[in-house]
Amino acid sequence: MPYPKRFDGRKFDETRPIVAKVGVIPRADGSAMFKIGNTVAYAAVYGPRNLHPKFMQDPKTGILRCDYNMLPFSGHGERVRPGGGRRAREISMVTENALRPILDLREYPNTVVDVFIDLPQTDAGTRCAGITAAAMALADAGIEMKDMVAAVAVGNVQGSIIADLTYDEEQNKTETEGVADIPVAFMPNSGKVTLLQMDGKVGRAELKKALELGREVCKKIAEIQKAALRAKYMGESQ
Amino acid sequence: MEELKMQDKAVVVPGDTVAQGMGFLPSKGTYRENDKIIANRVGLLSVEGKVLKVVPLAGSYMPKIGDRVLGQVSDVLFSGWRVELFGPYSSVLGVKDATNEFIGRGANLAEIFGLGDLVVCKIVNVTSQKLIDVSLRGPGLRKLKGGRLIKVSPMKVPRIIGKDGSMVSMIKQATGVNVVVGMNGMVWIDGTPEGEIVAVETIDKIQNEAHQPGLTNKIKEFLEQKTGKKVEPRALAEGE
Amino acid sequence: MITEQKQHVLAYLNKGLRYDGRKPLDYRNVTIEYGITKSAEGSARVRIGDTEVIAGVKMSVEKPYPDTPDKGNLMVNAELRPLASPKFETGPPGDQAIELARVVDRGIRESEAINVHDLVIKSGEMVWSVMIDIIPINDAGNLFDAAGLAALAALRDARMPGITALNKADYDNRTDKKLPLKHEPIPVTVLKVGNTLLVDPLSDEEDVVDARLTVCSTEDGSLAALQKGGEHPFTIEEIDQIIGIAQENAKMLRSKLAR
């Protein structure tokens, strides 16, 4: 039986309420906060800056380095032991790959652009919120970027393709229908995918529909990212 | 179809389509994708005829030959010193570029410039690997003693200096504080504590209102109100 | 050897001024927000000037320590995440983070701010474990005070979870029950630079510190924790003077907690 209505009453292509702010951490070169429903992500950019140890430097280009971390009190239930762990490392890596296509750091050989993503509160869609905040923070740091990158988790819940899954929806498996949780990131101008992962079970046709939905939703999220950037910089130039 | 999608002086962010049409020319801060011209950094759009570029509102300093910058000595080398420029790249000051006087072979370099010394220097060479050479030979270039260093956005430096140094000149007239601005976003101020505090507030104000019209007048009024001294936005005198 | 940087700070202090225009005993503007993260049992955000620190309280049901069957557990942890300052690095907590956590911990523990006996569910078998995590978001100086205040505010904000049939914390069903808070220990940090005592230090001042003393006091003025830092000594008179400054400012900060 298809998922008739979402737990919180949203439409299938509707995201939870979003708040986006840029320039929230004065000490950083660029920073942003992205909140979607109950998931909150801070991102801070330091760089381009010196990279140590020397053997990690690339004489042809600067490198992007992302660090994703959930704060100990951010989880639904028990305290999350600090230290990241394997999940955080993997998310850090896919975050880097999601952002690299928009960056060209050849003007900054031997340097690093560090992006630190910390989440004080989580309710699904965490890596997507992190990537979305990171893109705003990179722009705020004045780094050259071909385009923004926006991310959202789309999914297939009991046969319905939906956008921005909550924790409850992710868990909503039944015996006959699977759930697929598909975090995706898009560059809004080209509509190309920079992050794609999947947890669960989905057919080929459903995946295509889910990606198309993701593309449309990410375009809308990108407008919110840009509005947040404009809000900060127009405040300065008016 | 030739169409400008955004106005001159509009705030643009990465990914914004600023124009459509093959007649437009992308310049710094924009690029062409098929028939669209797209912004690739946060800044103000500048439209000069068909040439579209972005004046950045944020970003780090890119070293350029001829720029006057503020640096700090971080190491004494075999034939010179390493000078940090408070950015991703450090620079080297060679013995031959250190002063107009002759430095003998056996001289103790640490006595000329020690660790932590602040200098105003000029960039004389930048390689493709961003290896930077600086020199202290030239008018106004010297070691700085005392004072206080603050960091500003390199993008706001021209505004902080003002036309012909008029902003810096007004600050000096009102507070008696010497202000030396490096293109790398470092500003050295030296005066009385009260004067420096007003100078820092003024520089913060310039940064926050950098692209607003009538800024010179606003700063003039701000300084007059804060210090009770009359100031004129004139050019900075030689040696100031 | 006094560095030029320190000389400059001293020149200001000789005129009774600091880099941001404050007088030596002026405290920056302080704001406290409660309940800033829903996933924690209690949370708070403290801003002192541009310094911003958040703290969260998580609770769980544990076995008590064998030698204290009638006491609940309390733990304070601090992480200096690199997003807050270019000086912080990824990796396990270093000396600065550990000192911060332990000083805040002592203030809360030694003052018996939480009545740990009231955290017992079943003597010898089940007690509440209260875990406080402190995370700076922007470091513009004086993390000690901001951290201590945020931890306390988070404890005040906390509501106890229910208990499931399997004797675990029920995070889905929180009660209205507050934590058994008896006292409000608040740390205040005073720096000595040259001959001047300054309260609520800026990062520039922390860079040239001669000696620092963090004093944690409770609402009746008694002292719950002390921590001296910096390479230079204090005289007894200076320490006594600092205690007075700390008690006064703790009173001011305590008044900001009330909501």
C-alpha cells in the first residue's frame, strides 16, 4: 500500500522548514548555519592556508579537506561518544567529493582549504545539511566556485518517492515494501549529481524518479543558500 | 538574445547567471558556460560595456608584484629571513633587499631583523608556485616598532586607504595615529591608546559600510564626533 | 623579555584601557539562551562578546560505581573543535580542552551543585549518569567563563528522561522533572598582565598573559574551585583581590541565568 500521507503532513516534494544563515562564526574565513527541520549543521571554512605536514602538499593545486562531526548531545537517544569513528570519516570523504566539482584551487598550490562541519542537533539528512552549509561557508570565504552545491535526502518509502526523509520515515520499513534513503547533492545550474549514496532497496525506475525529484528540490535549496549569502553581503553594501 | 540579467553593482553569488548572449565578455570573477555568463564568487557585479567582472567582497589575498604588504619575521635563513604574510604563503627577504646599507658577509642577520619583528615591505617577485620575494628597499618600507596589528578583509583595503590615502589621512588628523595598510589585509596602527581605539572603530566602520555611497563623508562626521577635531579628506602627505 | 606585543598591551593598561575600549574590570556583554538543541536533555548557548559556547546535557541509566552505591554519576567533557578558532586542531582533546573540562567539572562537583544522591534510582543498582559536553563555536577569549556558564545553564534547562520497562532512559518520553540542582557555581577568570588585573580576557590579552586565576564561586560567595595558569606568580594579596573581583562578577553572571 503506498505511503498515503507523510507523518508530518508534508507534500512528497516538500522539505521541512529551512533556516540558512551566513557568517555566524567571526573567527572563520567563511561560515554558515543550515537548519532543515530538526537537523542543524554549522560549517566553518579556514583557508586557503598553509598545509602541514609538507608531504601532503600538492604543488599543482590547493586541496579541500572536510571534517564532519556530530556533537555528543546531537543524537536522538544516547550520548554520542566523541571521536567521530568510521561513519564520520566516510561522510567527511563523500562531502569532499560532493564539493570538489565546483572548486578550482589551482590558484593556491601547496595550500589546504579546511571545512569543519559540526552538528549540534540531528534528525536525519545530516550529511546533506552539512554539505549544504559547507557550500555556503565556502562562498562566504570568497573562494571561487562555479556554482553552489545543495543536498537533500530523497527516498522511496512504501512505493512513494519523497524528498527530505525524517528519521521516522527512514525507519518505516514493512515486510513487502522497502525503504530507500538516498542522499544526493546537485549543482543547480547544470543539474549534475555530486553526491549519491543509497541505503535500502530501490528499483531502477524509482531511482531515476528519485533523482529527478532530488534535482528539483536541490534547485530550490540552492535559491535559499544564495538568499542567505545575499542577505549578508547586501547588508554590507547597502 | 543578448540580455544583461543583473545590474551593475548588484550583489552576485556563485552560480548566478549575470548575462545571456555571445556578445558579452567574461572577466575576473565570471566565466562563460554556453551562451551564459556566470559569476563564480561573492561580490559586486561590474558592467563596463560588454565586459562583466565581479569585484570580490570576500576572499584571501593573492600576492602581486609591486604590492606593499605587512609581514612578520618568522625565521632567520642563511642569506635572509622568512617573512610571514598572514596568509597561505610566506615570503623570503634576501639580505641584498633588506636595507639600503651594505650588510657584510659575516653579519649576524638576527641582529638586523629578529623573530617577531614587523615589517612593511614590497613584493618583488611571485613564482607560479607562489614563492614570494619581498624587499625593504623603497620609500616608506621599514621595520615597524610597537603599535598594534589588526586583520581586515583584503578586499576592503582600497576602501580603508581611501582615494589618495584620504581615509587614512582623516584618521591621522583626528586621532594622531599612524596607520599603515598592507594589501594583504593587515593594518598597523600606532598612537595613543585612546587614539588607537578610535582608529580601530573607524576601520571597522569602513569595513562594514565599504560599499555604501557617501562613505567618506560618513567617516569624516564619525571622526569629528568622536574626537572633536575637524578633519578634511585630503590626500596623504609624503612621509605620512 | 617583554615582547613588543605585551609592551603595547601594557601601554594601554597604564591608561586604564584595553584593546576593545573596556576598562580592566569591565565585563563584555553576556547573553544566555536555553534549550538550543532538542536532542539534548538540557542545553544552552552563552555569548560573551563575540565568544560563543554551547553546552548539552545527556543522561543515561547506569550502574553506580561500586564504592559509591548511593551516588549518581557526573561527567564534564569539553572539545575545542577547529571550527571555533584557527588555533584548534582535529583529534582527541589536548591540554587546553582537558583543563577547561576539568575546571568546570570541579566547580560543579565540589560545590555539590547537583545532589548526586538524588540521582539514585535503585541503590546499588541503577543511578542516573549526567554527562555535560561543552563545545565552543567561536573563540574570542575567555572560554573558561563561557564554558562554566553554559554548563550551568544547560543543567538548569535539563529535564529528566523517563525510564523504560527495561530500566533504560526513555528519551522519547521526557518528564518535567528538573535536575536536583542545589547550587550555582560560576567561574570567573582574571588575568594579570604587568601589574594590572583584568577580568574577561580577550584573545590578544590571553596571548600575553603573565598569570591567570579562574575562581569558581557559588551564590553565597564560597569558593568551589580554583585554577591558576600562566608562568608567573601571584602574591597572596593579589589572589585575595582576584577572589573579590570574581565573586562580584559571578553575582552579575548569576543574575543573567534567571529567566
